[in-house]
Amino acid sequence: MPVILNGQTYYRTAEVYRKVGISRATLLRWLKKGVLGETGYRDGKGWRLFTPQDIERLRAEVNRVNQTSHLKTVIRSI
């Protein structure tokens, strides 16, 4: 369930990786690599919070990775 703070909607880690269609491990690996840059939002427990814009950037990364994988498959079949 999204969290609303100061009028802004945020999502927790589990919601994000499910919405984007990746595993928790992949999300955490991408965060460690800096795919999103700095996600400076955290709740009172210290858990990461993501904006809808963060989710869209992650979806773009998923699409980029999927296109790259598909291209590699096509090239191998030639």
C-alpha cells in the first residue's frame, strides 16, 4: 500500500519490484549500482521509499535490459 507524505505518494521496496516485474535481488543490485541515483526517501523505520518517477525509471531500465537481451539472442541466431 502506498505511503503519502506531504502530499507525495511513495512506494515501498516490495511494491516497487512487483510493479516493475523484477526480483527483490535485482532491485537491490540496481540500487547498489546506482541505476536510480540517490533515493533519499526513507520512512520512519529507515525503509526506502520510491516515487512514481523512480518506478518509471526502473521500468525504462527493465525495457533497456530486455531489448539488449533480445538483440543478443537475434545476433546469436544469425
